[in-house]
Amino acid sequence: DGSALVATVPERIAAAIRETRPHLRTTELPFQIPRGTSELLWPAATDDDPACAFVRALVVELEHTRGDTLGAWRRPHRSRRRRS
């Protein structure tokens, strides 16, 4: 609010933002941008958390419903250090 910054966001996100900030403007880009991929990453500590697993499943379902595919669906790799 009140700045000259520009953001490129999906139309759905822009519409939701404008519901609470109607003074903001949206416009079409003057060029095409390639469609990106989504990544779903989570900490290993939440692997067995039922609530987190539920949310992850919803995100995957949404992506498939939209016809998108997740570029990655994995938890981040954690390096394991050996103690001497």
C-alpha cells in the first residue's frame, strides 16, 4: 500500500488481494511468461503429523484438479553429520 512496487501474481491471488485492497490495480502483462512448476517441501519432523499430511494431500489434489503437476513433492534433504 502506498508504494510504486509491482508484483506478478496469479489472477486468483490478485482477485483475493483486491477484495481487501480495492485501491490496487491489476492489468495483463504485455508479454507471455512460461508456466512454472510448484514444489511442495516440508521439514522431516512433520512427516508423521496427520494434520500436515492432510494439508499436503489437499495441495496435491488442488494441483491435479487444476491440471498442474508438482515439480517436486518431497521433504527437504537434511544432511546428517557424523559425530566423532
